[in-house]
Amino acid sequence: MDRQDRRARQDSRLGNPAAFSHNGGMLADLALALLVKLIWLGLMGIGQFIYDYQTLIAGIGAIGAAIIAVRPVYHQLGLMRTQSNAVLKDMLLQRQAELEQAAVAVTKHVGGPLDDLGREYPWYEEDENIRLTETQAHHYDQHISGAVSWIRRRYRWRDNPVMEGKKALLVSALDALIGKLGDIYFTASHQQHDEDYSIDDAEWARLEQRGEDAIAEIYPALVVAKMAMTTFLEANQQELAAIDMQLRKLDRDLLSAG
């Protein structure tokens, strides 16, 4: 009996292993329960957050999905833009070549005859009494008429509306010059009386006087025609400059896309 009492007192001091095991299991259960509770509370918090902000979350999700979906579209649009720029560059280069060819052709076919006539007036400012002969007037009439015919029939390049207007003014100035040249030699190339017609003396005298007056009008008319050609060529150069700017921008875009 005394031994049992002593054992009991020792167990109470040292702790009963069975009791200790039992108590440890209870602590583990409590810890697990606490962990589950915390998880549950966390999930409840997340659930409440989702519930409170479900519209915002749905919107963000939709935006994200749209971004993912649109990326290939943007890539495709970039490719299409690059292809369009390449096509536009080819068109601009063709137009550039056309304008350059037109400028060279006008300078040759129109500027050449006008320059030839201008050589008859090398010192016009010092001597305004320079007189074209009837033969000379006929010669330049034929040359400049050929230039007008070339513009009307063989000018094959496309012009913008501004250049069309300038070209019309050039043709008008050339026609006026041709008319004055024709007045100079009219009486020399026609007869007053012929089988088909007869010009009375008063009209014939008027035509002769008109030929004399036209001689002094040639140089001013030549100046107007040259100015009209210069204006046309300036319009040509303005479009060329605009095309050059576009080509530079396209080159930068194509390089950045590559």
C-alpha cells in the first residue's frame, strides 16, 4: 500500500505518460481546428471580396481577355500597314519618275523653241527696235506651233489640278505668241486678190499695219510665255518636293517596322 502511494506520488510529480499522450492529442486537435477555422475565415474573406467586387473583377477579366485576343490583330494590322506603305512607296516612286520626265520633256519641247526665239533679242533692253523679218517670224511660228501641238497631243503624263491649270495658261500664252508671229508675215504669205477671195484695200492696209505693230509685241509675249512655262515647272517641282517628303517618312516607317 505504501508502495502504491509512493508510485502515485511519483507519477503525479513526473507526469503520467498516458495522461500526457491524451493531453497532446487534444492540443493537436485544437490546433487543427484553429487552422481550419483560420482557413475558413480566409476563404470567407476572399469570397466576400469577390462578392463585393464581382463586377470590377469581371471587367478586369474581360479587359485581360480582350488584350490577349487583340494582340494577334495588332500584329496583323502592323503587317498590313507595312505592306500598304510598301505599295504606296512604289506608287510615289512611279509618280516621281513621271514628274521628272514631264519636266525634262517640257523644257526640251517648249523651252527649246522659246529659247531659240529669245536669242533674237540678246540686247533687247538696250535696243527695243529689234525687228523680226517675215521669214524669221514664220520660222519661229512653226517651231512654237510644234511645241503647242506636242503639249496637246503627245504630253502623256498625269497632272494634278494645279499643274493642269498652269499648263492651260502656258498653252494660252504660246497661242498668243504664235498669233503675233503670224500677224508679222501674214501679208507676205497671202495675196490681196486670189481666185477664192479678195481683200479690199482698207482691210489689206489694216493687216499690213497689224504686222508692223506685232513686231514690237513679240518680246513681251515671249516673256509672258517663258514665265508661264516657269510657273508650270515650279508647280511640277512643288509636287516633287511633297513626294520626296512622303518617301522619307515612308522609309522611316518601313525601317522601324523592320
